[in-house]
Amino acid sequence: MRRRPVRLLLPVLVTSLLCASAVPATAATTAGDDDRPWSAAPAPAGTEAPGPDGRASFYLEGAPGTVFTDKLSVVNPADRERSFALRGAGPWVSLARQEVRVPARTRANVPLRVTVPGDAEPGDRFGAVVVSGEGREVRVPLVLRVSGAPALPALAVENVRVSGAGAGGGAVIRYALVNRGNRALTPRLAIHADGVFGTVLRRTIADAPGELAPGRVVRRVERWPDAPRLDSVTVRVTAVAEGGVRAAGSGSYTPVRWVLPVGGGVVLVLAGGVVVLVQRRRRGAGSGV
């Protein structure tokens, strides 16, 4: 009768021993886990570590000439120290360090700077801060919005006038080149003149002005020594700049404006009549079917 309690207690003792031996094994496995993944994210304010509700990317906004500062947080949850390489991918991003060693179960905050040039055009720029280590790479997105008016490049060729050069013959072409936009441009210039019987001038301007700042006006004079003496000419000045910007202006030139006496006058009047007649026929052909 006394042996029954011993038999009843034996299974309980065996179960207790098994449970007791299992607990230290599990604890030892967790404590020795050095493969827990590291992470990188924008550093939160204060002493808090990055969490699920923290920033997933850097977002900066400001005017040209602004210098932004922020911090990148690299978290190492493992039981050993880890080393990481850092680099900025994108415009105007620089990091205080190119490499960082993060102790076990802690994090490191690395300062970064974004410097926007004073002549930066408004709009969005996209980049990233790249962290790599132990065969893995994490890209933390960075968005920079440069504030200000949108870029509106525009040129104008104005006040095209053609006049005789005097006793020496030829003509002078005068015009104004104006930057009507808000972006500096470097224009290329050309002149094309068509007379009654065809093209009489086709020239590329070799000494075109350099960079034209917004709002700047440049008044130019082009010499045309071999301008026709008996013709009615339309002179067109064309300006082309980067980004597909194009502008043109035109003016007319008719050297015969008076009637000389006797025979010479008859010749000039007839020449002028021929010019007018050809022009009218051209207009009629252009408006017909």
C-alpha cells in the first residue's frame, strides 16, 4: 500500500526535469543570436530610436542657397559590433563619415548635409543615403524640393530695323535681344533675308553674346555691306538657346524710296513697279488653292 504514492509521483518528476532542462537551452539560443538584421533610417528627434512610426525617408524643402542638416541612424540589434559603409547618392548630399562602427545592441547617428547651390532651379531632386554591410545594402530615400518660381526660359528678338549704310552702300541691321524668362540662356543667332527673287542673305552670327541673364537686353548692330540696291527685302533674325528655346523678329528693307528726274527716274520707278508686282503675285499664289 505504501508503494502507490511513489508510482504516482514518478511521472510528475520526469516532466518537471524535462521542462527545467528546456528553459536554459532556449535562453542560450536567444542570447547567442548574432544574425538579427540591422536597419537604417532618418534619426528621430531626441534620444528615441527609429520606430515603426518614424520617418521612412528624408524630405527637405527650401530656397536656393539653403544648407540643410539632418542625421542618419544605423541600428545594430546583434550581440556583436558591426561595421557599415555610408555614401550619399544624389545631388549635393554629403555625410560626416564614410564608415561607422556600431557597438552591440545600440545605434549610431551620423550627421549629413545637403547644400543647395544659389543658382539651383526650382523643382524636386531625388536621391538616397546608402548603407551597406555584411553583404546587405539599405537605401534611405531623400527628396529635396527647391522652392521658388518654376523655370520659364524665354527669349525675344525685338525692334528689327534695316537702313542704308550711306554713301558707301550696303545696309545696317539693328535689333534687340531680350531674355524674357527667369533662367539664364546662351543664345545662338542667325540672319536670313529674302528678296523678291530669292534669298539674298544667310548668315550665322559668330560674335553672339555669351550668357544672357534674366531681364537683360542686348542691342546689336550687324553690317550688311553687299545689301541689294534694287529689291524689297524681308530680314529675319533668329535666336536659339538650350532647352528648345527659340525666338525670331523681322523687318523690311526697300532701298528705292524716291524718283530721280528724267531717264534715271523712269528706270527706278519701273524697277519699283516690278518689285511690287512680283510681291502681289506671290501673295496671290500663297492665298490660292
